[in-house]
Amino acid sequence: MTQTGADDYTTDEMMTVTASHELSDGAVCFVGIGLPSEAANLARATHAPNCFLIYESGTLGAKPDVLPLSIGDGVLAEHADSVVSVPEVFDYWLQAGRVDVGFLGAAQIDRYGNINTTVVGPYDNPKVRLPGAGGAPEISASAREVVVVLRQTPRAFVEELSFVTSVGHRHGGDSRAELGYHGAGPTVIITDLGILRPDPETKEFTLVSLHPGATVEQAKAATGWDLRVAQELGTTGPPDREELEILRDLRARTEASRRRARSS
């Protein structure tokens, strides 16, 4: 736990609030489930009320009052501006360049922001079979920029992916451009320890800011490669009281909704 004024906050709350700051008011955001959805909806409830949220199931301008369990959760359609077909979401919005930010999670990520959500271990005989690609490869390819949100551990931040589900900056340098993708790729990774951004030349992700209480040694120990650290390493600003109250209320309403659903 970390102290801010009269409030304690968890590392997960720090990560969610920090990730929400990556969304500007009015941005069109393609949202993944889990921490990305939490961060995007927090942004909409605080500094970015006009953020336009799109989910893969076809909900445009989603305004869920609780966090969705999946892209097919009815709460997304209930308060959306409109619901369209999945092909329209990808063809008209994403691949046409109308999405400003793609918000993604990952099971594994490497130093160039390539993502694995398919398998851990050999593809034909994996140790773990993961949920799969979904719309992440297209989001990573076509969104103008991509924000990745995940907890920093050696099992997640790996030297070599078991499988490349979504291409980030490929092999680094200009190798992504060779694929002809329209989007800029991952521009930031938000973790429970800090913020990483790609080096302008090599595209290798570099630790540029530590969250309060975290150390460089912790970040390096949680990374499966030799993590680069910026010469001028910053410190992330802590969540403020209002952000924490709104986030906790959102989580509480979500949990209450799920308890009612389980008991009905």
C-alpha cells in the first residue's frame, strides 16, 4: 500500500488511475476487457467525459454503469449510443483509422511491445491455453496508438514470447513499418510498478517513470529481459481522492451487480 494524503491506495488502483490519464477528452477508444475497461471507464467518469468507447461486440459510445464481464455483456448495449455489427466496427471504425487509442491487456509482452494472448509453451502442446486473439491483432495494427495495461512480473514480461498474437514494434527499429500497418503501435505500457515508453530509435520499451514506493530494482526483477531505465527517471503522480472514490464506487457497484446476478 502507498500513502496519499488521508487515503491509502493499492498498486492496482495506481495502475488503473495512471492508465486512465492516457485518454484525452473526446478520444475514440477501442476497449479491451479487464483492467483496460476499468481504466477507460474511469477516464470517462473523471477527466474525459466525452471519451467515445467502442467494444468489439459492436457497441458504440458505450456508457456502462458497471464494468462488463465480457465484450458480450448486455450492460454495454444497454447504455450505448448504438449497436452495430462486428464487421462494421472493424471495417468502418478500426481499419479505416477512426480509432484514436486501443486499450489492451496481455498475458505476455516482450521488450518491443509484441503481445501474446494465445498459448504459454509450445503451440501444439502448451502449458496453458489462453483466451486467444479476439480483436487485439487488428487493434494493435490499426489504432492510431495502443496503450497496454498489465501487472509487471517475470512471467508476463518475457525475453521471448511463446506466440506472437499481436504485433507491437516487431523486431524494433523500423521493422513494424515494413508490415504496412497504419497505427503507431504501442506507445506506453502501464504496470503496477511504473510507466514504460518505447525508445524513439530502437523502439525498445524503457522505464521512464516509477510509481510512488516502487524501485528500479523491483522493476528490473519483475522483467524477463535487461530492462532499460531512462537517465531522467520520473515519479508518477499519485491518484487524487476524487479518482479513488469514483474508482472504488465503480468497483463496488460492479461487485454488487454480479452478486445479484449470481443469486437470481
